[in-house]
Amino acid sequence: MPSIEEHTVAVRELVDDINEKIRAGLLVKRQKLVGFAASEASTNLFALLLHKKDLISTGFNVNHKFFASMKRARENFPKPFENKEKILELLVNQELFRDKLCYGKAKNNSLVNDAVKNFFELKQMIETLLCEEI
């Protein structure tokens, strides 16, 4: 199971990848990769938050499928924490973006931008709660 350090490295690499695609103007052209990267980075960010707040054991693996719905997210993460509902909402949204971007026909620029915006909102919220930039 990934350590806090491994989650941090994964998030940084995935954020760098997303930012490279933004700078190169490739968000729409590489939308499947962006969808996977944003989803994976989101689950790693959430795992970091849960580990640092001692809300999960070191062997617990946060899976993107836990966010298929708000009901499922709440069932998988019953313990209270600050901004829980908003964070779970952003994670559920990210999973929906993943499904839309990664499967089926190419989507429009708006959807890809919304997925990236959702991810960065989640990232900012978690960084604020952890009082650190990741």
C-alpha cells in the first residue's frame, strides 16, 4: 500500500502532467489521459488527507470506484472530517468526469475544462485542510 510519500509523489507527477497539457494546449486532444490523471491524482490527494488526519489505516487503498455515487462515497468513508460533503461531492464529480472523458467518443472543450477545474478545486481544498501545498 502506498505511503504518504508515495501518494505525494504520485500527485505531483500527475499534476505536472495535467499542467503540461494545459500549457501545450492539448487538454481536448489528450482528454482520456487528462481524465485518468485527474481521477488518479484526486484519489491520491484524498488518501493523503485521510492518512494525515489518521482517518484510515496505512493498508487502506482509496479506489476511484468508491466515488461512483454520493451514497457509495458516504458508505466507504463514514468518519466525519472537515468539509466532508464538499470533498466527497468533488470526488464523485471527478469520477463522473473520468467516465465521460475516458470512455466513448471525444468530448468538447467545456467538459475537459470542467474536469480540470473540479480537480484543482479539490486540490486547493485538501491543501488548505492540510496547511501545505502538494
